[in-house]
Amino acid sequence: MNSTISLDSLKSICGGCRLYSAVIDGSRNPDIYPKLKQLPQRVSCLHSGISNVAEENRGLYPYQVELRDDEFSQWLFSEGWGNRWCIFIGTDVSFPLLRNYFANQLLSSQKNSHADFFKFYDPQVLQQFLFNAGDAQLKKMFKYVTYYWMEKENNRPIYFYFKPRASIRKNPKDVYIPDFVRHLPLASEL
């Protein structure tokens, strides 16, 4: 259990966003999907064919959930942090737009009848990708995301962000992507 990581700590470092959400790997823990089903806020599976999946298998898929100051968010931060359950996102776009964007990121390639999936919602996978991605890949991953926030291997937070020259909502093409993704210092290091 981690009591120092919370939605408040995310907002204190990655502040000013219109929406805070998480992309959660439902297969990481059997308690995730039942808790998601009980939420009053927006929750959406990233796989479009989820309605055709048997109820007992729906917990095996990734979900995007809107973060609020509630018991679920507290549970997600306290139990999921350090267990690679999810990544956290700060953005200025709507929940449906972000969901559709992330759903399109799942399939990395399709050759013949074989599909390769990009498990970007795994903190270790996303960190490796962001540290090694080229400018075009970074531009794609930050198209609608202001901040990615996740745990490092030592369970300390790591933040990836970019600063747009203009509002993403007004002109998504007018975005400054630096040659690298900057690692923000921890609040305790400021």
C-alpha cells in the first residue's frame, strides 16, 4: 500500500489539465474489473468488440477511467502503484476523444493474419518506448496527452510531458515536441 501517491500528488506536479484519467490493465488483478463496473464516472474498454466478449473474460482488457477524488482513485493509487496496473494521464481533451485515441494505439502492426499489440498502458513498456522513440513516434503518443505519469522500477514516480505552443483543442498540429521527453523532478527534489 502506498499512501504518498495520490490524485492530489498527480495534480500538484501535473497540474492545470482539464481531465485526469488512467489506462488500466484489467488483467493485472481480479479485483479491477468488478470495481470498474461499480463506478459512476466514465469508464470505457479500449477494445471496441468488448460487447461480444463473455462477462467472465471482460476483466482481461485495458480500460480508460476518469479519475476523481473518490474511493476508487484512492484504491487504484494505493493498491496498483508498484504493481504495474496502469498509467496516469493529464490532458485537455474530452474523455471520448482520448478513449478513441488510445484505442487506436493498441494495434502496432498487422502483417498477414498476425496482429501485434502495443501494451502502452504497462508503465515499464511505455517508459522504454518514450525514452527510445523518435520524434514522429513522440508526436503521435503526445497528440492529445499533456502528461504521462507512472511508476519506475523502484516505485518512484516518473513524469513525461510536452508543452504545446497553442491549445491542442484549437490546432492539434501546432504542437512543439522536443527532441527528447523531459523527466520532471519529484516534488521532494524541487
